[in-house]
Amino acid sequence: MKVYSAVIERCPQTGLFVGFVPGFPGAHSQGETLDEVNHNLHDVITMLLEDGEPVLESEFVGVQNVAVA
């Protein structure tokens, strides 16, 4: 089993959660709940992997908080 890190944002216009896997072309989806976007991402990634293991364009490292005064 392989685990991919996804970035999830909420669209201010639609209120939907939008998720994507950094560096993984085509690995993006949306949903009304976090569970739904996770399920949708799972389905998209599974479909993309049917074409073989992807060559990732970048490596997800993490997130950081940046304090600005």
C-alpha cells in the first residue's frame, strides 16, 4: 500500500473541499465533506495508477506556519 499526501482547500465560491496531490498530474478532486474528497481522491489515484506508477513532478514536504506582524 502506498500513501500519498494531499493538500485540501475550501473553495470560497462553492464551499466545496478541493484536494490535490502535489506533483501527481491529474490527481485532484472535490467533495462536500472531507470524507467525500478523500474518497474521491482515492478513486482518482486508483484510476491513474492503472496506467502505471507515476513519475512525480515534485515531492510533498509539508506545510509551515508563517507569522507576519
